[in-house]
Amino acid sequence: MKAVIPKLNIDEKIKEITEPWSPVELMRVNDYVVRMALFDGEYHWHRHENEDELFYVYRGRIVVQLRGQPDVVLSEGEMTVVPRGMEHCPRPSNLRTS
């Protein structure tokens, strides 16, 4: 019996996102989970002690604020990885900060 290889339509999966900052799972790869979320409004500064965090912009533009380093601005089709242990705060690019 052959395994069924799943196929995902991202535009369809987006419809499951109902609230900002509430990610939906897209797929699992080995021990990792690929999620998608809507960036809208404020989020909080945080860090991940045990894993890196990858940000990929499917639509729009975001800013990944990094404690003690320049912000990383990402547009559609761009990505970055925040290393484990680095404090960061993602936000939509149109959100003003003080």
C-alpha cells in the first residue's frame, strides 16, 4: 500500500484564520510544525529557548523587532530566521511604535 502524500492549498487554508495571532497548522515536517497567522495589532516581546523561529511573508509586509539589533523588514516572498534565545517582537509593518 502506498502512502498518500498530502497536498495543501494555502489560499484555502487562510480561510481558517479567524483571529489575529492565532496560527493555524499547515503541515508537519519531521519534528517541526509549519503554521500561518494573521499579523494585526500588537504582539508581545518573547523568546524561544529551544527552537529557532522562521518568518515567511506570504502576503503583505511585517517587521520583526529584535532586542538590541536593527529591525528586519520582510515583504511578500521574503523570510528570516530568529535564532533560539533571541528576544523578538513581530508586528505588521503599518503598526506605529513609540
